[in-house]
Amino acid sequence: MPRNLILIRNCSGISTRIECEIRPLAGDRGLWTLLCAAGMAGAQPSAIKAQGPFHGPCVAEGLLASVAASLAVQGYVVSEEPPIWCLHLQAELRRLNAERCQHLGDFQFRPDP
């Protein structure tokens, strides 16, 4: 299973596009996430979603395969077009990594007196 996938559906002259990508999260803990951007082809994405974290790339790849199968039932087909929203997905990954780093040290240590 590839680690990125582009799916397109043409319906009534309107082309919709979904780009999915699995990427490792920062921190060297073996955690991965699935990122998806969706919208009209030739425009900016109207939605960006992330699922995870998952322990290892195989788990994330399995989810990507099930998402692709579900979308195929809805009429989406795999496209060989180059990705156009990779910067949007990279920005979402940066946001997720920053959020995770912020919460790692987000506690107060109060020893018992």
C-alpha cells in the first residue's frame, strides 16, 4: 500500500479530489498519522482532517486502504495526477506536532508537603 493516495470523482461535470498521506509524527515514538485534504479539483482544499496517532506505519497504511475502499464505493478512483495540496497537509502535520509538543510538558509538579 502506498503512503499517499489521490482519489478523484467526477459527477455532473464537477470534479472532487481527496489527497491522503500517512506521515510519522515528531518525537521518534513510532507514532504515525493519516492526513486527508478534500475539495474541488483546481481549488484550495475545503477540508483537512487528521486521524491518529497510530502505532507504526502498517496500522496507518491499513486505515488508508480502508478509506480508499470506502471512497471507491462512492465513485472515487485512484488518480496518477501529482499532489497539489501537499503544502496544506504539511501545515496540518506541523500543527499536530506543535500541539503534541505543547502538551508533553503541560503539567504542574506539586509534591506533597
